[in-house]
Amino acid sequence: MSDIYLDNNATTKVDPLVVDAMMPFFTEQFGNPSSIHKFADGVAKALKKARQQVQELIGAEHDSEIIFTSCGTESDSTAILSAIKAQPNKKEIITTTVEHPAILSVCEYLEKEGYTIHRLPVDKCGRLSLDAYKKMLSDQVAIVSVMWANNETGTIFPVVEMAEMAHAAGVMFHTDAVQAVGKIPMMLQDTKIDMLSISGHKLHAPKGIGVLYLRRGTRFRPLLRGGHQERGRRAGTENSASIVGLGKACELALEYMEYENIQVKAMRDRLERGIVEQIPHSFITGDLNNRLPNTTDIAFEYIEGEAILMLLNKAGIAASSGSACTSGSLEPSHVMRAMDIPYTAAHGTIRFSFSRYNTMHEVDEVLKVMPGIVATLRKLSPYWDGNGPVANPEQAFQPTYA
């Protein structure tokens, strides 16, 4: 069996057409786009085109709203730190309990600096309560930062409506859209979203390139200061080749949007049906009615996700786990804990994330090996007794997390 890659929410293959678009900017069109001689002209025009390609994919009003960064993490940090610097009298931030560490880590740092962080909880399906959110909004909040779609479960959050509510309260709104961009349609010019983060390597562009969308008129303070690049909003010589690659990737993402939401979704659904039908005590996490078309997070009860991944890797299949090994003890991901997934299942969650490069044949190959992997591991599990779970799994193993 050929190797099967189902970890596209972690990173994606760079599209060959993206590579082709990038190549001239390593050797032929190598000029600094900020220079005034002829070696810069072609590069500057290519960057302008890339900016417009990003603009079209996300439905921004103007290409000047596109700021190129190094990655989604930089874009996230820039958005939050800009908001608090521009509004020094506001000392509160609203986010969720299931954000990416790129957001949560910044908020934890600011909390130590004296800011109040309101963390909006989710229910067992990973959904947010707009009523609870409304109660958190006040004129003391500098910014709301809520991801467009969760990177583990694929659950989509109502960020357009939440941005409207934030603006009504006089609050800035940022969304980490790293997983959502290129997978679901967007028209930012029709929303109240002030800032949005993009990461190139999540949509078949290279690593090391990202975008911060900044709505015109939004108060802004740059994170990186130095030269006048990006209209003075992000200093540093432009990563021309990668910017061109990201532009091409955005153009292709728009072209493949329908395929993503029909064919890629069909592959995901087939995998889910096959697993749930063949493997008892397995279930899908997240909001099954409102999620990304490429993502599924499946809990296999009474076994460890890390062990599943090891055997999948041995079979030539790449996926990822909702668990992480921390200080010698295995803990479920913060997303699973926030959703209050039972610990006997939260330890065994596996995320399969597809792209347009996957096939139905690959799905069938995964379905051939998964039942055997799960059966093998359950024989070794303290939760499992013969053909089913032990009567009181709490007595077999005590969770290490609060």
C-alpha cells in the first residue's frame, strides 16, 4: 500500500502549480520589490497580483487590506497586540477555550501582565453560546478573538454574527481563519470582521508565509518596526517567492472550492461511516451539522490515540491525535477537555484531515486496517475486558488531568 497522508490540517503538500509560480523569483526575478530600479518592477507587480488573489479568495474590499506576514501565528499575535496597544485603557480580551495555542499562549502571557481574559466555553458538541458571549461584551474589552473553524474537530463558529455583536458594543473583532480559508466561502467586505489570520501552508502554499487581513479604518499598531514595507504595517524585506506562491494557492483554492465541499466532503463522510459501522465504541466529536468539509475527529474509546498513530504510521497512514505527551503523562487535548469528552474516549481521539489530493481508494485502504488496529490495542487496554469495556472503567485508570 502506498503512503496515505490524512494530516492536512497540520500542513499541506505544496501544489506543483504553486511551485512553478514561485521558481522565477529565486533566480530570475530576484530584485527587492521596494527598490526603484528595473530589477524591482516585475517583483513589485507580482506581489500586487498576489495581494489581489488573496483579496479575491476572502472577499476583502481592497487589496490594501492584505498584509503579508511570516505565518498564522505572527498574524494572530499582531492582531491581539495591536488592539491592546491602540486602546491602552481597555484591559479585557474575549476568546474561547478551544482556540489554537497561537491565541491561547498570547492570552496567557497578557493575563500575567494584568489583562482580564474571558474564555468562552463550548458545549459537548464544541459549540459556543452567543448568550454567554453577549454577557462578556463591554466597553472594557479591547478585542474579541474567535477562530472561524476549530483545527481539531472542524466545528465552524458563527464569527460573522459575533463580529456584528462586538461592533455593536464598540469592540474590535479578530478571527483565526487558518483552517477555514480556502475550504468555505468568505466575503469579508460584507462582515464586521476587523482582522483575520491566514497561514499559507494550510492551503497548499509553502511554509513561512501568512496574511493578516486588516479592514480599512481599523486602528492598528505594527508588531515589527523598521522599513516601510507593507505600507509601514509590517517591516522586513518581502518574502517575494512565497508571497507569489500564496497568491497562486489562493487562486487555486477558489477554483477548487466546490470540489472541496462536494468530493473532499464525500471522502470524509465515507471514512466516518465505515469506521462507526465497523468499530464499536467509536464516535465523531464536534458539531456534525456545521463543520469543515475536510475534517473529522473520531474518538476510539478505551485506547490511547498515540498508540493508534504508531500503528497507523507503521501501515503507511499519517493522521494526528488529539492527545499530547506532557511531562511524562498522557493528557487529552484542551479541545477534548473543553468539550467534556469522557476521559476513556478523550485519550483515543484521532483527527483525519483530507485535501484535494486524497482519493476514495485511500479511504478504503484506511478502512481495511483501522478495525484491526483498534482490536489489537483494546486487547492490551486496562479499560477492556474480553469483548467489551470493563464494568467500571474509572477503577481501571484514573485520569491525570483536572
